[in-house]
Amino acid sequence: MDPKHRKKSQEEILQIPQRKGQRVAGIQQSSGGHQIFETYTQCQKQQQRSDLIFIVMCLKLHFVFSFLNDAQLNHLANQMFYCKLLKGQTIIKQGDSANAFFILEKGKIQVTINGEPKKQLISGNGLGELALLYDAPRSATCTALEECYLWGIDRTTFRKTVEQIMKSEYERNRKYLENATFFNHLTKEQKDAIGGVLISQKFQMNQIIVNKGDQADSLFIIAEGKVGVYTDDGLLIRMLSKGEYFGENALLQDNCVRGLTVKAIEESRLLALARETLTKILGDGVQMIIYKNQCKWILQQSKINLIIQIDKFLDLLTIRKLKKGDIVINKGQQYGELIILVDGKVSDSNQHTICEKGKILLDKTVESNGKHDQDYIMQEDGIIAAIDYNIVKKQFGESQQILEASVQEAHSRQKKAKDYKLQDLNYLKTLGCGQFGIVYLCQYKNETSLFALKIMTRANIKQFGIAKHVANERRVQSILDHPFIMQFYRSFKDENNIYLLNEYIPGVELFDAIREIGLLNKNDSQFYLAQMILQTEYLHTVHQIMYRDYKPENLIVDDTGYLKLIDFGTAKLNQPGQKTFTIIGTPHYMAPEVISGKGYNQMADLWSVGVMLFEFVCGGLPFGEDAEDPFEIYKEITKKKLCYPTYMSDKSAKLFIEQLLNRIPELRLGGSYQTLKQHVWFQDFQWENLIAKKIKPVYKPGANKIITNGQVQVMKKIPLYEQMHKDAQYFIKSQPNPKDSEWDYEF
């Protein structure tokens, strides 16, 4: 990229923040094994209604509880215990482990930090919210100035209660969707997404829900109670009860108005689904989605060899409504058009029916050469979905061949690696040391290929309780084959250590690269972000994997200037419709639903990608840029409005950032990855050139920043076990543990 295109005025440069140092490493929810130092005397007290009202009112003041509605807050309040402090008693001590959150009901508490008084807490104030998210050292000391009474809840109870609340509500919503015939033609994944965005609304007896003549923009499902449909004269013409719905036309038609008035016959709770929300989730009109879902089923039953993923193929289909007598295929037309008959019948020139609803018209001609020898005509009104398959092959054929070649090459290397032995490895250099292990640059005897060998001791794995994570890391890496993702070859184990053999990627972290580049322009940002989207698309759609720690430190700019995603220690297989509740990741890049504990899925990764795009084009982070305390970072992520610096003027980039950083996870994708890649911000981007690596990279690491072949040739080669003996301080001997077989059998 021409450096001139990156120049800013001196005034603008002064406004651009300096990129800061590396962020706090990934935070994991504690297993609860630490000693707890909170001191209080628990009291027996039967909760009264006034107590519940007080607790719920106080909970609403804290961002940790902001995603819960009144009914859910009441349920949570019921789980809280009552406790007492004597004058002078310290309930929380700075630096100690944390386990519980408290609401002060009566009394006064002094807060001190490093021995200095900071503030006093009075009735209604909360203390220790961060303890509900994860086990972090207390940041302040809290001491009773007089006899105090508090309501408290520990982290384990809080997390389990919230998980139970969110799971049960989500499962109820999904049942309503399954029973509503309007959603029959949607896929499970689409229903899963809709189930997460239904809005619960309460109506009192005789309260009007919708008025005749009102603008109609939502469908309603009755969750509890009964509602009535009334004429202008107030005559009840229909009664709807639990599980029934009304207002579906509002989702199918533009500028629709209510034809009748609906009001609650008794106290009722309804689930509302807005047309705008549904459109953002599905990425298209509802009727169009129904047609495409029908096409998906038809294609899955066919023998057509699709060269691209079926969801991507569906996005390219053109849906057309035809009348009786319309010509579908003209005589003399070239073979190659794929036509799905969604509805209706098609006949040949002799009025013989040759295709009916739910079939592919003349499927044997789609992948053949030649011309049609007669006309094919609609026998009745119907709907077709069509695409020129030759154009698809031309447009995506090269990209698909490149991806297939990459997979074949990876499989070939993995097959070869099965014969490798640890004792045949030579050590060249130490690449890094972490909390859980060490990474060596290695080479096999009589071979030129380089490898990164990650070594973790069983003693550390046991001490830190990460056996499941280590097993999961190996499981995830073993199924990945993508040119923009680090290649895994095989694993080893012995009585003391676990070994993961990965490809060595000569390069630098994207974290360091963007600090050399400076503020990224649109082309620079597109280049990097597009690769991340291809990575997430592959992880999410091909393997149902959530990565959970997307950040510049986990992306390597290799010696060609392209990205490779590394470090799968936090990744997890997560089937569609499932949510996980573990708080894991790096605070500045964590999605709000991860922090809140309400459950999250793969869409949390897209939030992290959105944070990085903001970082590329704005120079700083959208939330918590100046905060070091995780509590303040989390508070901004969940509550702060997204703001841009004055020098950020790209409107399409803002639209894309706002989509990725939507606090409603289901709205980030916009329907499908194909739709995401067609966003207006990518309007001028050539995706096929990216996969073919025909785009000139933004930045290439200098020779002084990577290990070159010339350097490798002169490096001293030391047998692996000999080097491990030299680094003995990293390799703690492990006592035999029969339980290891429960998790290490795959290594």
C-alpha cells in the first residue's frame, strides 16, 4: 500500500491514541478451589415481600444484573442469604480471594485501598460484584463502621441460578417456536437464533395489545394467559390461549396494518418478535428464507456435486414467481442452468409433466454440455429458484481447488507425521514460555521442515485443573485444515509430559504488526478482517467450533504477509442451539453475553472481530481503553455507548462495526456468512483473490523479525531430550496418576 494513502494531517495525528501494550491474558472462571477470606455471621431470616422489593431495586443498579428481567431478578433474590457484621469487623480484605457479592441493608461500611479511606457504603449499596464473574483478588478492604446487616450470594450459586434461568427460558421459547406452524419451514439454526431474541411482555386484564389500524411490525406468541380478537363493535370473534400466535402478516409484508383489535382477556404474558429483528437475523425477507430452506432440502436429496458450501450456494439462487404458460427453459438454451421447482409443475413441448414441486428440473443436464432440444413450460402458477451453474464453477472453482489442495497437503503431512518419534526431534530454539508450558522450535533428523513443539507437564495440568482444556485443544486442532489456521500434525505423551506438534509459522503477532503500520486504512483493514471472517466461517459452519479468545496476539502475520490463527487452548466444540456459560477470554475483547453469564455461542467470536476492526481504524479499543481494572472494562462493554474518534469518517465501516458489536448476539451475522461478506463495507473487495493470495499484503515482517532458512542452517541442533534436561526447571516430574487415562487417551 502506498504510504501516502496513510498520511493524516498533523491535527488528526495528535488525536490518534498510541496503541497500548499487551492486554491481560485470558481470564477463566475459577473452579472454586481457592480459600475464601470473606468473614461474616450468617443469620436466619425469612424473606418478606419488602425484602425482595429492596433486593431487586438494588440489583437493578449494578451492570452485572442488567440483562435480567423483574421475574428473573426475583428468582435470584430468593437465593440470597442474610448475614451480619459487628462494628470493626472486616468482611472483605484487599488482595484476598473473592467468592461473594453483598448488598448492604443496614449500617455503614468503610472502603479503603492500600490503607487509604476511599468512600463509605450505606444502605442499598453493593460490594464485591466482580466476585460473581470470576475469582480475582479483592481490590479493596471493606470494614463495618457500625453493626451491619447484608444480603449476599456466592459465585457458584449465582452462576448456577443464572444458567438455570437462561436455559429454562430459552427452552420454553424454543418449544413455542416448534409448535407455531408459521416457523415450520425455518431450519433448527434459524429457530435457535429467533429463540434468543423473543421479547417477553406482560399485559393486564382488558389491556389492549394491538389496535385495528395500527402499524403492524411484530408477531406475538401467547406464553401465559388468554387474549381476545375483537371487531370494531367490541364483539369477541376469537380467543387465543397459550402457544397460539397472531400477527404473522406483519413479518411477511411491508407497511402492514392491524386488521382487528387484540386485548388481554386475563393477565397474560406474550412473546414478541419484531420484523426488523427477524430480518437482521435471517438477512432477507421471511418468505425468501422459507423458499431457500425448501431449496436446501431439495439440494441435499439430489446428486448435484456442489463445489461450494450449500449455504453459500443458496445465497446465490434467484427466486422467481412464474405464471401458467411461462417458458422456464427455451429450446436451444445451453445446458448448465440449475432450476429448482419450489412450487408448481413443468411440462415439455408435448404437455407431458416432467417435473413437479420439490424436484430439480432436468438435473442430469446441469453438469453436462449441450443444448436443450425443446421448450419447457409452467403447467400452472409456480415458483422456481435458478442459478447458472457454469458461472458458479467459474467464480468459485479456483478458490475451491485452492482450499482442497490445502486440505490434501495437510492430510499428507499429518499422515507422514504418524511415523515421527520424539527421540528423532532436534531442538533449535525456544519460541516462548507460558504459565502452562514451553514451546520449542524443532526439526526432524534429515528433514528441512520446521515445527513448533508445545510441551505441557502433567504436574502443571493437574495443578491448574486444565486437563479438559488440554484434551479439548488437541481434539479441536486435529480436525482443522485451513490455509489461514495453524496446522496441527500430531501429539505425543510420556509419563511426565504432553506434547503437541504444530507447524512453525515464521512471522510476528498481528499485535506487533499493527503497531508498526499505525492507523489502518480501509484496504488494510479489509485485508486482515476478511481473513478473520474466513477463519470464523470455517470454524463456526464447518466444525461448530467457538474460538473464544480472538485478539491480535493470537494471529500471526506470516512471512508472506497473510494471517494464521494460533493457540486453540480456549476453543470449544459447540453444536448449534447449544450455549456455554464459562467466562473465558481476554477482558477487552469479550462479548457482553460472555461477561453476563447469560450463555453464549459462536457469535461471541464476531464481537471480538468487531473490537479488532474498531482497533484497526480508530487506533484504540471501543470499550475499556483506559481501564486496567476488569470490573471497569466489563462495565463499559455491557453499558457504554459506542463512540468514534473525530477522525473516523468511514460510514460503511461504522455500519459494519455496529453490526459486529451489536449487544444482541443473534444480529451480528446478518443471516449468513455469505451475507456478512456482502456487507457494503466489503463492496469493492475481491474474496476469491484473497483465498488465492493474489492481494498484495499490507505488511511483511522484516528478516530481522523472523527465523530464516539461512539462520536455521547455522543453528546448533540439540537432541530434544538433551535440551529438556537443560531446561529442567520447566519440566516438573509427575507422580503416576490413574485418572490421567480419563483425558489423555487421545494423545
